[in-house]
Amino acid sequence: MSRVRYFVVFVSMLMAVLLYLDRFCVSFAADYIREDLDLSQNQVAWMFSIFFWSYALAQVPSGWLSDRYGSRIMLSIYIISWSLFTLLTGIVSGVIGLLIMRLACGLGQAGAYPTSASIVSKWIPLTGRAAASSIVALGGRCGGAIAPVLTALLMVTLVPISGDGSTEKLDKDDLLHTPQLCNLISPDDDPTVHTDPGDAAVTHTSSLILDLVSDDARREITAIAAAHRQAENERPDGQHSRTSDEVVLSESSTRSLVSALNNLLETETLFDPSIHEEVSLPREGLILRDREASADTLTPSERRRFHRLLLEVTFPQHIRKIYVDGWRPVMYIYGIAGFLVAGVYWLVVRNHPSEHPRCQPAELELIAEGRNESPSDSHVAEGGAPLMALIRSFSMWCDCFMQTGTNIAWVFLVTWLPRYLREVHDVPIEWRGLLAGLPLAAGVVGMLLGGKATDLLTARIGLKWGRRWPLFATKISGAAAYGCCLLFSTLPTTSPLNSAAAFTVCFCVVSFSVDFGNPANWAFKQDVGGRYVGSVLGWGNMWGNLGAAISPLIYNFVLGEHPALADWNNMMLVCLLAFVVAGICALGIDATQPIVAEEPRSTVEPPTESH
């Protein structure tokens, strides 16, 4: 017997890998995109949000297009379109272009999961739907898990050490927030002017800079630092002083400061093992630091790279990061990869098993088992999407609000988590990529186990509770994980529970929980959707992604531009409450009630016990 259905599921999974890779690569690159395009945190929040707005609102139309015109042609078009806009993201020069590309990418990706669900419902027997759905969704989580790691690796690889120092040397555009930088270089007698009073690296580097700049530049740096402190002292509480940022160095003093910084790239006096032993360097910097500390002489080009990285971690908000140059080529690579995946999908998939030349009669009979329809029946829906039936369904509304709450709680993991790890736990770039990817890797495990567990549970206790229980239980366990985060944050910073590793474990529980329940959610929509699976899944996904669209705005409102630990805790409390609401809504879904009453449906009843 042929096994074409397995290849169809595999390429659908491959599509999902690309889907999440392209969706969340910008989350890890957000700090570098922000620095390159000079964005505010509010604009970064809109970069995340606008994708989900377009993704959400296009769910039903794109699902219906696949129902109406066939999954093969429509999903191939969807893959090409979002890959094109991912590639074009790499050429934007400002916030408007960035928002347009993210909006267009969301439109392109909107049809991916509704169309895949429709393919699974046509190609997989009823008893294997949840497991097959979990494999497709598994691809998405794999893409999400590797996105931070692969993006970090590519960004570092695509900015190699230059022999002539052109990559490492600074120019005036590499100086950010000049008044604040002057304040760090030339503080007054009050030690609290530093962001970290114990930061010996700032004091050490600043003294070297002041020795190298011209006398006029030194006097101007001191004057601007004093003006900045005065403006900051006079500003209203909780507001940022625009006046302090409007004071700028003269052209000649800027040249002198840049020249001093470039001299530090060449000198051997910048690195002090006793001072720089504990600074949080990226992996490349750690390797070079260990070599330097062990008397393994660095080449001039290696020293320039090492010292550039030291300057960046010493003044993290004030010197442009060298890896900023790597995010644009990453977008090109991901975009080109998408064109290849679209070609593979077109070659392997057909709208229906009966259309595939390699699908033998025995496989067609197996696929038709348990259905009230023949594999050769019409595979496209007539007319429009069943909107009125969706609106009248209490079960679907419960599903919609469950997905909304789930995404409000989950989207943190794929948007703000790298920022949290950097700002709260000071995790360097490569380790940040690894820790940010681990929760989605845990989701991979949850997806695999959840699909099989849902199929087994449904066979044992019936369709209604077999879909309902996994959804309810996983929302509550996700809420409990966020509760642990709140508890751990109250412990001393020396406690192993109040560490990046412990919090990452909690985030892994969140991701595992969500993804363990996802196959039940997909299977529920396939159960009730009939020939309108794409439209039904699109309707539910629309509401879920409206939750994802408002999530970055909620996070930004709670966190602000410069969040303290209490602000991060408030955000996690919001995520906890969103999970609780989602769990309550999960108790209202009913997989035994089809959306369109006249559609034939299949049911799985619990086995009758013999006495």
C-alpha cells in the first residue's frame, strides 16, 4: 500500500518550520533592528503587533480561498508571498517600510495553518487527525525554537572579522544618545550617575577616553554631561527629558571622541582582566577574552574585534552593536529558502488523495475509513464561508476566547523574551538565543505527546471530553508556570531559582502546556468543520491572533520604555490571568456539534464497558 499521506504531512511540517522561522526571526533581531532604524520601544511593539493584526484579520478570507480554490495552489502562493516580504524586510530604511513589510508578511502567512488543517482533514483518517495535526504544528515549533539560535548564529557569521578593521572601526553614526554617553564618560562626584555604580569597566574606559580626546573636546564633554544631569534632575517624575537629548557634541568634538574610541581598538591598555573578567560578552568575545587572558597573542584584527565588543558591553545603550550589520542578510537568506519550500510543496501535495497519481486504492480506502464521504467526493466548498453558523455557535465562541487568552499569555515567549533575558538577567547574545529557543523546543515535545495523547483520550472517553480536557488542563498548568515566575522573582538574586535558567524552565512549562493542548484544538475544528475546515480554523485563528496582535501593545503599556523588575512581574501577572480565562473557556467547547448542521460528521464514542 502506498504511503503518500506521510509525505504530504512531512512537507506540511516543512512549511510550518519556515512559517515560524520567518515569523519570529525578527523577534530575536528586534534589538538590532531597533538600533539600526532608530526605533522606540513603542515602534518595536507595533512591529510585532501589526503582523498579528493582518495575520488575524486575513485568517477567514485565506481559509475560504483554500476551501474554494484548492489547498495546493493557494498555499504555494501564500509561501511565496510571505517569503518575498521577509526578503524585502531586509531592504527597509525606516519604520514605515518595516511596518508595511510586517503587515504584508502577516497577510501571506494567514492562510498557512487553515490550509494545512484542510489538507490534514482530507489526507488523514479520522483516528489519526490529532497526531497528524501535531506533526504539522510541530514544524512550527521547531521553526520557532531554531529561529533565535539560527538567527544569532547567522548574524555573527555574516559579520566576520575584517583584516583592515573597516567592520570594527566606529564613525559618528555609531554613537547613540550622545548626552548620556558624555555623562558616563565625565561623571560628577556623585557615583549614582552611572547606571551601575559598581561598573568598574565604565570608569576604566572613560578615563582612557578622556586621556585621548582633545582638550576642547574634553571640556565640551564635561559641559554636556553637566547639562544632561541638570535636565534629568529638573524633569517631572516618570517622564523622559527631551531637553537632555537635544544637546549634541560639536562636529570637531565628535570627531575627537570617535578617534579616541578607534584608538582604543588598537591599544593593549583597554583590556584589564581584573575588570573585564565578569562582563557579559557574546561568545565570540568570550573566546577572544580567554585567549588574551591566557597570553595567547591576538592578531591586530582580532584585537580590534575584541575591543569593539568590550566597548559595546561597557556602553550598551550608547555604542552601536557590530552585529547590527548582520540582520539584513539573514532576511535575504530566509526569503530565498521560502521559494525553495514553495516548490517542494507544489511538487508533493495535491488537493485530495484521489488526485495524486501515486496514491493507491488501498490508501484511499484507509483514508476514507470512519467517514460518511468517499475519498473521491468533491474536495472544494461551494459558496462563501459559513459566517452565520460560526457566529451562532457557542462552542466556537468559547474556542475563540480561549485562543485569545492563550495567545496573550504565550506571545511573550516569541516577542519580548530575548529582551527580558538581556535586561533582567544580562544574558549575552548566543546564550540569549539558546535560552530564548528552549521554550519552543519544549513545545516541540509537548506537540508530539499532545497529539497522541488526545487521540488515545478521545478513543477512551469520547469526542467531547477527549478534546475538552487537554485544552483545560494545559491552560491551568501554563498559569501555574507564570505563578512560579512571580514567586521566584521575590527570592534573593543569589538563589538558583531567581536566575535565567530557572525562569527559562518556567517558560518551557508554559510552551509545553500550550503545545500539548494545540493538537486537541486543531482536531476540534476538523471535527466540526466538515468541508469548511479552512474557514472554521481561520475563524478561530483570527480571534486567537487578535490576542497575539494586542499582546505586544499590552506588554509595552505595562513595561514602558525602561521597565523595572516590578513592571516585568506585572506583565507576567497579566499572562497568568489570561491563561485562567482561557482555561475556563475551554470547558465550553463541544466537538460533537458540527458548525454546519447539514454536514455529515463522524463521532468517536467511548467504549462500552463489559460487566
